[in-house]
Amino acid sequence: MSNLLSTIRVTICVLLTFVWAPFVSGQFPMVVESSPAVGTGGTVYRLYVQMQDPTDRMSAVYGNNAAVLSVDAPAGVFNSPFNSSWNASGINPAFLPVFPDMADDTYATIGLTGPASTSGIVGAADPSVVEDSTQPITPFFLTPGATGLLSNTLTGSSWYILNTAANGLPDADLRVLIMQVTTAGSISGQINYQVFPLGVGADQVLMQVPFNGEGTFPDGGGSDVLGCTEETACNYDSSATADDGSCTYAEANYDCDGNCINEDALGVCGGACAADADEDGICDDVDDCVGALDACGVCNGPGAIYECGCADIPEGDCDCDGNQLDACGVCGGEGIPAGDCDCDGNQLDALGVCGGDC
């Protein structure tokens, strides 16, 4: 567990270093050599970092949105079916006499052409990898015919070894192998790597090296540094001198961190609602009532202020129920009762007088 935690801490430290450390040009160039493939056709390209001192240490190869890692092989690369690993650890020397073209395999490495355990280097260690799950780099070293490797996200990717691994030290030619690519066509791209001069991590040097075919890069003549040169892009690289087409931009109405920068009155990102004064969730320019309906359904009305609530008593009625006065003046009444001669309950006497006593 302690070894695992140590590895995690070192990995995090390495990735943070890639973000904040300064870029140094030309101090540790990359040498690309080519030779015919063992198998039929194709060329084996080997990428080395040229060190300056036997104690210089190779630490990591990396890529992210600030330093794009890319390899283009338009003709497709050769990946041996007998190496199941993305690095050289799967190239078993015992199998080479039987499967000689396994030596042509495309793989990532740091100072190894096979497993660390059979390298003969005391203290050697196979490299480890961290990669963005949305943009992994290992398929390039595992897929027959793969045409490209790209790492340009914020998370990025890297293969690396710890500072204690002896294969980080240069060979007799003061070089450290970092990649082998076999293809029937050309290769180009940009490789970024971290070197510890004299083995001192605090003095780290980061290199961003564009390359094209074989040669030494940079060549001392001010080779271009590839990257995004558009200042409005989310991954603008101030150190880039030539645009590599990797620029990415924020979605309309959002910033590069995914935050909305153009929210309308309804809280819709990029929406067209200019105002919602009554905050009812309906844009004012289509709202039938900017405000509130009263109890009578009137927009911003006074409410039930009439005798019958929302309306006065209709003309001819005597109450709010539609009743009218009868002949006796009773609202909703039925008139003079049968046998009466007036509304006071009087009746005709023997002389025909209403209410008389004859």
C-alpha cells in the first residue's frame, strides 16, 4: 500500500509539473533515426532524447491542452499481435527467434526495448501510464493500422518512470529511447518530455519538440514549436510559434470552463427572453398578463369589489341570484296570495271592500 501511495503522489506531482514548469528550448533535443523493418516493407523509426551528461535522467513523456502530444502516421502503424502491452515489456526476447517481426512493434518506452526484468539494467522499471479516459493514448500502441496519437485535453496523458528507475539514465551515446514506431509511410508530430538534469528533479526541463521524419529536433535553427496560436481558443499556447490545428473553442454562450456567460431572464443559457418582470416563468413579450390576475380574472385588477363580487346587480334584478321583485315588492316573491285582495293579507268583505268589516 505504501508503494502504491508513493506512486500516486509522484504521478500527481509529475502531472502538476507539466502544467506549471517553464518550457526550455533546445537543451535536450530529440533524435529520430530510421531503419528498414524486419518484416516485409515498412520503416522502423526510433525516437531518442539526447542527454548532455551521464547523470541526466529521463522522467516522462506527456501531453495536455497546454502542450499537445501528437504522432501522425497516415499509412498506419505495425503493432505485433504478440505484444499485448502498450510498452516494450511485452516483447519477450525468447520469442524473437520465432517471431522476428515482433521487433518491429510500435510501442512507448523509457530506455527499454523489452521487459525491464530482462534488460540487464540493474534497478530498471517498466514505465507506467496515466491517460484521460476520454482520449486515451495507449490504443495507438495496441491497434494494428492506427494512424494517430493525440493528447490535448486538460487532463492529458503521460508515460513515466520514477526517478529511482535506472533505465532513465542515458546509454553509451548519452541517449534514452522513448518511442518506436513502425510504418510504411511517414511520421510527424510533437513530442513533449521532462528531463532532470544531473538527476535533480528541482531543476527539471520540459521540452516541446515538433518533428517530421528522421533528424534532430530542434535542429538549432529555431524550429517551430507546434501548438494552438489563436489567443481566443481555450487551449491557446503562448509558447507555440506554428499552429498545429489543435485549437479548441468554448461552446456558444459558455466559457472554456463550461460556465454560462449569456443567460436570459428565464435562466436559459443563450435564451431570447429579455425580461420577466413578474417572474412567472413566461417571457414578457409573449406573456398575456405581466403581473397577476385578480379573483375576477382581470390582469392586475382590483378584485371582487362589487356587490356581487366581480360584477354589480344586473338591472331589473333585486339580488345577485337573478331574482326580481314581485307585485308585493318581495325579492323573488310569488305576488298576492290566493283569496287576498292586497299584500297585507286583507280580503274582500260582503260589500266588496278590501279589508272591510261588513
